[in-house]
Amino acid sequence: MEKEAIRNKSGVWDVVKSLVSGARLTMQHFRNAKNRRTPEYVSDENYFKQPDGLATLTYPYEAIPVPDNGRYRLHNEIEDCIVCDLCAKICPVNCITIESVKATEDIGTTSDGTKKRLYAPVFDIDMAKCCYCGLCTSVCPTDCLTMTPVYDFSEVDIKNMVYHFTDLSPEQAQEKQRLFEQQQEEQAAAKAAALAARKKS
Amino acid sequence: MLAFVLTLSLMLLIVVVVVYAERKVAAFMQDRLGPTEAGPYGTLQPLLDVLKLLQKEDIIPSAADKKLFAIAPVLIFVAVFAGFAVIPLSPGLVPAGIGIGVFYFLAIVSLDVIGLLMAGWGSNNKYAMLGAMRSVAQIVSYEIPAGLAILSAVMICQSLDFQEISYQQGAIMNLFPGLEYDTNWLFGIEALGINTTAVGGITTWNIFRAPFLLVAFVVYFIASLAECNRAPFDIPEAESELVAGFHVEYSGFRFAVFFLAEYAMMVLVCLVAVILFLGSWNTPLSNIGPFKLAYLTTGTVGELSGILWGAFWLISKTLVLLFVQLWARWTYPRLRVDQLMHLCWKVLTPVALGLVLLAGIWRLLMV
Ligand code: SF4
Ligand code: SF4
């Protein structure tokens, strides 16, 4: 390939040579068109060894894998969530909404052995507001809030960008709330009874 | 009537193939994929494009000269399509075998310019006007080297009939009425004493009968690129500066007609280049000793085999030239107006004039 630029007043031969080298270049690309880039991750040894051939990937069918520690869509494994509210507090854009209800009975432990004491009738993350900073995932004590490799999740209606992670239906949530209030009342009644008994004596 | 339908459908078929090829070739040269979704490997893309254009609203700008605006695309298409009338498809098959085919071709194709000017003027738009003026300036100037290059081939062949020129370039020359006793000599020079009349194949192609016609072919090819507004001579359309030149105001059906005419023009100039310089519908294979390859791949004149072989060779040679056109488009940057005119008037025209002189001398050697 010619490296020197063709001067304005160079001879016919130089011009022909430069025309031919240009034509050769495009022809070379045309001939290499039978090779195609394969969707491989950057750590793959082939990744940098594919300089020839078509560079385009047919995206929805093929995609270069994203890094494991990339920051994409959040996922909460609600089974392991202790509803500590740390993620909601640290979030710089306040896109996590958590409501909690105290459990009346024993609801078991998370997979890493932490005791669960709260239900989460509401655990919403608004992915449209989220800036994917990843702070919430780093504070989560049980590591149940994680980033997934999913990055293609645009929606027609922005309401669908709010992801609901709670595992309680509204009825169940009401039931838990009622149980909790009942327990509170019972405790209050027991307390009052104990107080009255003490006064009497 | 049959010839009309046949030519029209053949032309449309080749145009569809070229439009698809253009996208794929462009994509491959730029390391892209090109159309992949519509049909297998995106082959339905050109058809769907046309369908899309036909569905669109037919917009005529209120300030435009409505009559000129409406007639222009039709005029351009008719001019280009009429050019196809004199193209011989194979021995014995030519839509209109008139004796002055070459002259008619040059005349009818120049009508194209009037259509462009009408479109540009009628649109009442400065981009369209500029595009049309550039286009006319370019086409009118490039007709001179193109015409001179054609003239040198005509001088060698001593005929203005495309079909006669075609017969002269093959092994079956003596079948043409009027050429029964003619002979082809190697390089066209009788003094060499090598008779190639029965050898045929590539040795009787015009670029072989008179090797200097190779230069004429190159001159004609460059000029024809300019005549059909192809890159690197696409300043009339210059997407990046004139938006689309003379057809900037056109949409829908009318734009489809422009588009069709442009691609048909590419096909037409390539067909003429093949007929005048590259042996027309003649096979490139020669009769070598006992192997009568030329006769084998020519078929029998007047029968189906002759028509099919002829059409096959003509169209495949044309497609090769069309590929070169696409190749040039995706390789070379656009010329400036002054460079364009410099190339035409100071390079191609003198060379073509020299070729005409040479053609005269060569012809004297041939007889
Ligand atoms: S990634 Fe950042 S912005 Fe998104 S929810 Fe977590 S803390 Fe909030
Ligand atoms: S920080 Fe983790 S455990 Fe705490 S509420 Fe958020 S997701 Fe649940």
C-alpha cells in the first residue's frame, strides 16, 4: 500500500498507482467478507485476532458478552433480603422504595444464616431513575441485591421500568399487617392487664 | 410488443439485482453485513424498498412548476428505456434492429439531460437547481469523450448497427448478411497474416482486433460513469452537500422512477460498453485446434440455444462491468467540479481525439 500522499502535480503514473492501490484495498475487504467477527468476550484469545472480515454482529441474535462485574439491571433475591433498608438509604437518586412489616412469627433465615424478621410488602426499584452506580449492591449485608448482565430492557410504557421484587401479594401483605397489629394489640392488652394486676396488689 | 415487455422485465430484473448488489458490495467493502432481514440474506430488500416508495404520498411542492415537475421523471425514464431498444440481446434477438443504432443511442440518451434540467428547474429549490446545472454541465461535457471513444470503435467496425458490430466480434461473423466474405486478422492487422475469423472468442473482440480500443474502452467507461452520475463523478447528487441534487423534492412514486432510471442508465451504459468493446454477446472462449469451444458456447443462431448463450454472455459481462462501477463508487472520493472539468476537457477529450486518429490509421492497416 502506498504510504506517501500524492502531490498535486505528480505524474500520471503516480496517480494510476494510487488509484490501483485504493482499488486493491477495497477489493481486499470485499474478498475478506466471507469471514465474520464472532461474538467473543474480551478475555478470549481470539478477541484481538479478528482484524479481517465483517465487523458487524447481528445484534439481537449475537452479542459480545458483557463483563461479569459490569453494572446493568439490578436483581433482588427477595428470599435472602432482610429488609434492612440500607440500599434505599444509600441510593443517590432514591429509586428504591421499601415498606416493611414486622413478622409475627419466625420466618426463617437467609441463605447465609442471617435471621429474617421483616416482611417487605413493597420492594420497588425504578430502573428508569437508577444511575447504575452499584452503591446499593455494595452495602447490602446479605448480598441479595446484585447486578445482572441484562442491559437491553427498554419499555414502551415508563411504568414498566419500575420493577417489583416483593414476594407477597397485596392480600398477603394485608394479612401480615393485620396479624402484626393484632399481636401489637394483644401485647398492649397483656401489658395493660399486667399493669392493672400490679396496681391492684 | 413482446420485445417491449421482454426488455422491460429484463431491465427491471437486472436493476433489482444491481440495487441489491450495490448494498451488499458497499457493505462488504466497508466490513458491514448489508441487508440481512428481508428474505434470505436480505434479497427481498430492493423489492420492499420499491413497495415502500409506492405507498408514500405523492407530494408536489406548492411553489413548483407542476407540469415540469410531473413530466420530468417520466421523461428521464423514457429516454433511458428507449435506449434499450437497440441493444441486441443475442444473435437474432434485438428489440429494434435499426441500422443507425449507435447514433440513436447517443441521441436518445442525451435527452436525459432535458429531464434532469426540467426536474431541477421545476422543483423551484436552490439545491435542485444547483444539482441540475451541475448535472447538465457534467453530462454534456462527458458526452464528448464518450462519443469520441464510441466513434473510434465505430470507425474500426465501419458500422453504426449494434448487431453488425456484435457479429464482427465473434466466430460466427460470416453469418451476418453483408459480412459473408469478411475476415478477422489477429489484432486486425492483415500484414500479420494470422486469420482469426474461425477462431473467434476473445481474439475477435474489439479490444483485441484493435488493441488501442482498450484505451478507448477505459475512456468510455470513465465518461459513462460521469454520464450516469455515478461516484466518483456524483457531484450532481452529492448527498453530503446538495442533499440529493435535482431530485431533492421528489418522493414516493416519482422518486422511485428516478431511482429506476438511474440504475437502468448504469445498466445501459455497461451494455453498450460490452457491445462496442468487449465482444457483445460473443463467447470469450476461442476455437483452439480441434476444440470448437467458441461454436460450443455460442449455440445455434436463431434457436433457443443461441439466444440463451448470447444473453448469458452479454449479461454476465455486463454484470462484471457493473461490479466495477460499484467498486469504483465505494473506493474513490468525489471529484471537485474543477477537477471534473479538467479531467474531461484536458485529459479525456485529447486522448479520445488521438484515439479517433489512431482508429483511422488502424482501419487503413486492416483492409
Ligand atoms: S445502582 Fe445506584 S442508583 Fe441504582 S438503585 Fe442502586 S444505589 Fe440506586
Ligand atoms: S440492603 Fe440488601 S438486605 Fe437490605 S433491604 Fe436492601 S436488598 Fe434487602
